[in-house]
Amino acid sequence: MRDRGNESGTGLASFRRYTWWAVPGTNVFVLVLFTGAWIVDRDVPPWPRALCAVALAAEAVALVVLLNGRLAGGGQTPGHDPGAAWFAAATAAAFVLAACPLALRNYGLWPMAPSMLVAVTATYLDTRRRWWLIAAATLLAAVPGGAVSLAAGDGRAVYAALFPVGMFVFVIWTMVGPLWAWDVAGRLDEARRLAAELAVRDERLRFAADLHDIQGHHLQVIALKSELAARLADVDPARAAAEMREVQGLATDAIRDTRAVVQGYRRTTLDDEIANATRVLASAGIDARTTLVPAALTDPTRHLLGLVMREATTNVLRHSRARHATVDYRVSDGLARLRVSNDGAFEPPGVPSGTGLRTLTERLRAAGGSLTWTHDGERFEVSACLPDGHPAPDLEAR
């Protein structure tokens, strides 16, 4: 089942609306229009008119329900789907809507409801069974009308046989085609979402690998020297004490190196974050355009803007289905300005803790700067401004 919430604010939501009107909306409207016109025709006997009126209502509702289920992401055979009762109702109604006009030798109307039923059924099948059904139904469509025309001797056998075949082909094409395009769009959107998640996980794995390399060596040596010191404790206390002092030194080195790795990951600079953001966004299929005007900044300013850049990148990946993003950085009038914007935003980030936008707003304000963001339709923009060289409090990432 496809998550409709994630479609909000993206082209997929608009495509869903288009597909709905192009498939259930248009086909049901055509069915009701032409069959309804035949039902109200005074030349049609009363009994088929009443029977077809009930069948038309049932067919219209059943088609809408089944096609809505298909658009929601269902792909099972209707007989095994929770909508099996609707499929049975559509089949019975289609039989009535075909039999009554055919009995009155209306060769143009009778194939309309059956062709829609075949098309709906085909959309629930896998590719092989779908094309077998379409081919068989299209070929068999020539039989009922041709047989009735030959039996009646009305001289319309060619029309009665070929017109239903053409209608089957047309209706199936107009219904299966848009739903196939919808399926492709859904798979592409899912692949893009997975690419964004993989980009974030790759970054986490990089940090984990760095931490493992630093700590693994130190811990291995500490374990060996501790084991040696334990064996020497009784036979050579002096050497055991020397080994333990080395263990202490190794532990101190491990703590220092671990802090250096974590500090390098958390206390980053703007240049590093912009380069990393471009790589991560590109790997997620997002066209990132950067406009950079190089300028010398103090370390606290570069660090804070780097945190803003990192948070903005995270928001693009987690809170949008962006296709394009822009990064603009420049220094003017003694102020360092960073602006990150993207399309495809479907919800405000609103992260309440950690290095979220709300926390960063307070930190930039304490440093004499400002951080604002706007969410206008599908567009989200983060703007940060800091005076270069302004004294700042402890800027260690929280």
C-alpha cells in the first residue's frame, strides 16, 4: 500500500489526481453518459430499461471502488482481494448491461461495460496473465455481436463483429495505460526515497568505520597488555606496574583520539558540509546547485554555519521529495549569509531537539545572528545570517 502522506507536496500527488480523473472519472462518466442515454430512450422496452438502470448504478460504483483500490497500491487478483464482492457485483452488472442492448441488437453499446470490466481485471493481474486476458477478451468480443447479427439476418454482421473489438482495444488502452504509468511513477518515487535513506546511512557508516578504526587498535593493545600485566602481577610486580602504566597511557590516547573523531564529525566547518551536502544530495537524485563567494571566516562562524548546512541537508532528505535544491553562501556588509532552499517539501521539519532548526535558532541568536525558515507550498527555504568575528559561547554541538 502506497503512503499517501508522503505524496503530499510532490508531483506524485498531482499525478494521482490526474490518473483518477483519467481512469475512474473519465471511464465511469462515459459509461453513465452513453448507457444512460440508451436507458431513457423511449424506444427501449420498459423491462430492460429498469434492469439496466439498476445494473448501471452497481457497475459505476463497483468500478470506482475497484479502481480506487488499484490506485492505492493494490496489485492482487480481484478474486483474492478484499474487494472481491465488488468485483462480483461489477461482473453481474456488466453482464446485464451487455445482454440487454445485445438482445435489442444495439451492437455499439453492449461491449462498453464488459470492456471496462476486462480492463479493471487486467490492472490487478501480473504482466503475463494480463496480456493473456486482454488478447482472449479482444478476440472473443467479435463473437456475441456477430452471432446475434447472423441469427437475425440484419446484414450488419461485419459491424457487429468488428466494432466491439475496436471498443475493447480502445477502452483497455485508455485504462491500463495510465495505471501502468502510475505504477512506474510509484516505483521511481520509492527508489528515490531509498536512495536518500542510503545516502544518510552511508554517512553514518563512514563515521562508524572511523570510530571502529580508532578504538579497535587501542582496545586490542590494551587487552593484550592488561592480560600480560595480570600474569606478571605475582612474579614481577614492577614490570606489571609498568605494563599497567602503558595501559593507562593507551586508554588516555584512545579517549583523545575518539574525541578527535567525534569532534571532527560534530564540530565541522561550512566548506566541509557544503561539499558533503552536494555529494549526498546528488546520490539521492537531487540536483543541487551551489553559489559560493569565498571569504575568510572565524572558526566559530564557520562551525555554526556548518551545523545549519548539515541540518538543512537532513531536512531536504527526510522532509521532502525534492528534485532541485540550491545553496547560496556569501559575505556582505560584515555578515555571512547562507541560504538553502528546495522544492518538493511536504511537511515542516519542526525538530524539537538536538541540532534541529529551533535549537540552532537560539544558538545563532546568542552569537548575534539569526536563522529563519519559510514553507511556501512545495518550497522550503532556510536562511542563516551571522556577523563574522562576533564572540560566541561554547559552540560544541549538542
